[in-house]
Amino acid sequence: MDTTQLLRLLLNLVRKGTILQVNHDLGKCRVATGELQTNWIPWLAIAGDTREWEPPTAGEQVLLLCPGGEPADGVALRGLYANDRPAPSTSPSAHVRAYPDGAVLSYDHAAQLLSVLLPAAAMVNLVAASAVRVKSAVLSVDGSARTTGNLHAGTGASGSFTTPTGQVVTVADGIITNIF
């Protein structure tokens, strides 16, 4: 191997690049770095028994890792912020995931606060075959609550509820006190 070929391999070991295209079916992408454009290569992901699907997007900055200096064997290492794709937070205590539609999921371990912010038309769909349990000192619902099944309240339930027919039911300490 001559010096020129050795230098080329060394320079290709790690290169900064940009995602050109993504093939979601193959789980591969093409990367541009300088004059070089790779063929379809994998991106690094969590891929053990527990797996995540988070494909890169065109224009995302990556490091191109090329074992042996061969871009054909390369892997895209994601995670480089750019001016047009800045970090979604600067807090040292927050884990934040921001989505292109404006949704933001964050947990701030210093504040012990889990936040989910969704765009106006978004929905939350939670499905469990047996039960969903919320355990908290206080559960606050700002807005209407609706059920298609029975609503069971333990002792201490209080408040006024309107039935679908317009009747108002008042409950104090788990006992119905008035229906009108």
C-alpha cells in the first residue's frame, strides 16, 4: 500500500457529514461529506432486545465512522446540533425530546417535573388490556372528563357532576346528596 492510499484511508476514518437521504424500509441513509457521497449505510441506533426507531432526517449533521477508512463500510453517528437544528434545551438537568410538529416531551430531574406539551390538534391514546392506574395525592383535570363506562369513586369523593341528560348530581364524602 502506498503513502497516498494510506493517507486516504486515515482521512476517511472519521468525517463530518450531512444526511442526504433516508430509506426507512432498509433502515439506511446516504451521507454527503465533502465531495464524497456514501452508498446506503446504517445509522447507529439502540438495537438490542429493547429497540428504538428514530430515523435521521435529511440535512441532519452526522459523523461518518468508516472502519478501515472505507466509506462503503461506514456508519452514521447522529447527534450533532446545527444552526437550523439547535438543542431543544440548555438546561443541565433536563432530558428533552422535541418533535417537528411542536410536541415536546421533557423531564427535569432537578425540578422533578415530567412535561408533555402537544400541539392543538394532538391526541393522547393510552391502551391497556387490564387497567391504567394513576396514583397521586391530587389528580387535577382542567377541562371536561368523559367516560363510556361506569365511574367508580371511593370514599371521600366530592363534587358536582352533570349526566348526559342534563341532571346535576352532587356528591359529598362519597355519598350522593342531591340530584336535580
